[in-house]
Amino acid sequence: MIQRYRASAGIMLAPAVTLIGIFILLPMLLTVWLSFQDWSTQTPFSSAGFIGLDNFREIFGVSSVGRDFKAALANTAVYTALSVILILPLSVAFGLMVYQRDVAGGTALRTVLFATYMVPMIAVALVWSKLYSPSEGPLNQMLGLIGIGPQPFLSSPRSALISIVFLNVWQQVGYFTVLAIAGLTQIPGSLYEAAKLDGANRFEQFRFITLPLMRRTLLFSAVIAIINAVQVFEPVALITQGGPVGSTNVLTYHIRRVGIERAQGGLGSAMAVMLMLSLIVVVCALFAFANRKNDE
């Protein structure tokens, strides 16, 4: 009986496993292999020549290739950190507002938040590029009404990356609000009733009940937010093209520029491998930190 069950389960899983292997695992293995090769994207794979760790030495070296890679990696880290720091608190706050029925406008807020996530990132990037326009942009026009001059949102190296972060937060916060609401629904209402009987106010209920019991949800949200932020591409490609002065040159856009535009497939693959390894290290460290907190 057990063997028949395992056989039927294997048959049902085979199509999904096959597709994952073809479209995910195989490209990953090919990228790792190419990272050790001297290969141009304008030539077939058969022309690739093994050069060992030379690609990795070059991207971490002192040449222009290394400087550009390390700058793109730093931009990606800053973009990811700011996105997660903004998205998680906002999703919890919006989740509480939507979940609590006694808050006015909860239904309208739920609709607006969910609608933002349904809009494709390409459309979001194009709309926000107009919002950030220095002359006819609505944001600068509203600032002008209160006596603040036009701000160089996308044309200044100091504000361009932060402006892209706000765009990402606006588009992503609706999805993470859904996750926060899902976590809130798992908290028994009896805990809040008992806390009220003990004289706990709303802040104390949030600190000692809501946050501890939403720890797993917040961990999952943080991991997904990090993965999404690391993969940012459309806003940079459509709005800033990595500028000004490389301030928004994130790693995914830089990999495309090196691997496709410059046809340096080996270098681009090495950068992609380092991005994947960095992501694995960060996620593993996050899980280790969460497990340590649970043990305490």
C-alpha cells in the first residue's frame, strides 16, 4: 500500500519536478559552470575556455570591473535594507488597520493596498517617473505649494536610490499587508481578552502578544522582501539606467550590462553567482538569528 502511494505521488510530482529542473536548476548549474569560463555571449557554449577563479578575482580586484561590481553590490545592499526596513513596519501597521473592524475606512484601505500590488512593475515605474519629474511632476508641484523648491528626486546621486526604494515600497506593501493579516488571524482572540482583563493597554497588547506571535510571519515576510528587493530591475532599467553617476546601478542591472551589452558572459555569470551566494548567506543568517531568538 505504501509503495503504491509513493509511486502515485512520484507520478504526480514528476511534471512539476521536471519543469523546475529544466527552467530553474539547469540554468543555475549552467551559470555556475560559466562563471569559471572565459566566454562571450556572442559565441556558442562550445567556445568557452576554463580559466578557474580568474573571473572572481577580476570582479573583486582593483580594476574598473571590480570597482563597478563592488559599487553595484553596495547599492543593492542599501536598496534591499531600506526596502525591508520600510515594508515590514508598514505592512504590520496597515494589517492592523485592515484587520481591526472598528477602524474607519478599513475596507477602502484594503482595496487600495491590494490594488497596488496587482499593477505591473513596468507600469508603476513609468507612472512614478512622471511623479518625480522636476518640472511638471505632481510631487514637486505639491512641495511648491508649501514653499519648498523642486527636488531632484532622480537626478541627484543622493536621492535617486531612495526614490527607487519608495517606488518599490509603494508597489510591494500591499502583498506584505496580506501576509501580516494572515499572521494576525492566527492569534487567538482570547489572549487579547485576557490581556484586557489584566489591564493591558493597546500598546502593551501589541508588544507582548501581537509581535511575539507574528514572529514567524515577519520572518517569512523579511525573506520574501529580501529576495524581491535583490531582484530589482525594471525601475532602474526604465527610469535611471543605473545613473546618475552609478548611484542606482544595482547588481541585476549591472549583470545585464556586463553579460549582454558587453558580451562578457563569464564575468556576468561570476557576478550572478556572487549575488546568489550573498542572498543565501543573508537568508541563512536571518534564519539563524530567528532560531536563536526562539531558543532564548
